[in-house]
Amino acid sequence: MKGGFGGMPGGMKDLFKQMQKMQEKLAKAQEEAKQVLEEGSSGGGMVTVVANGESQLTSIKIEKEVVDPNDVEMLQDLVMAACNEALKKSKAVIQEKISQVTGGVNIPGIF
């Protein structure tokens, strides 16, 4: 066990270093995720929503023309569709960042 790290053979030492590097890269990806902003819209742009990489909505814009007190359900559907689109897009960007760090290996609980 010459050249080992804390009693670890050389191969284990290399694996440990690789894991530390991956952990550092994942931490950087998590910080970058906070900066991701993705937009979703519905109703031909009548409702626009922006979500960040932490799956939080950062803004909602609703055009006056789509607000009809007699058809609240339509507005609710438009808001929900725009929110889902924005969140789906931001999640895809984050998954791509994770994939770049992990080489495509899915590690549960990272984001």
C-alpha cells in the first residue's frame, strides 16, 4: 500500500480526488443555476412568466386584454401553462449543466 492516501491504495486516492473535483464542479453548477432565467408564455404572449434555476417564479406579466371577469378560468389556465413552460425550460437548462459535470450520470438529489 505504498503511496496510499490514509491507507488507501493509489487508485483509491485518485478516485477520491476525482470525487472532490466533481463536488467542486457541482457546487459551481448550483451557483450558476441561481442565475438561470427562463421564460414561458401562453395565449400568444398574453401571459408571460419567468422562472429561475431554483424553480422559483421571478415575474408574471398579464396583458390587460386577457383579463375577463366573466372568464377567470381561461386566465387561470393561461397562467398555469406559462408557469409550467418556464419551469420546464429552467429545469432542462439545469439538467444540462448537471449532465456536463457528471458525464450524463444521474445523481439523485443534486438539484
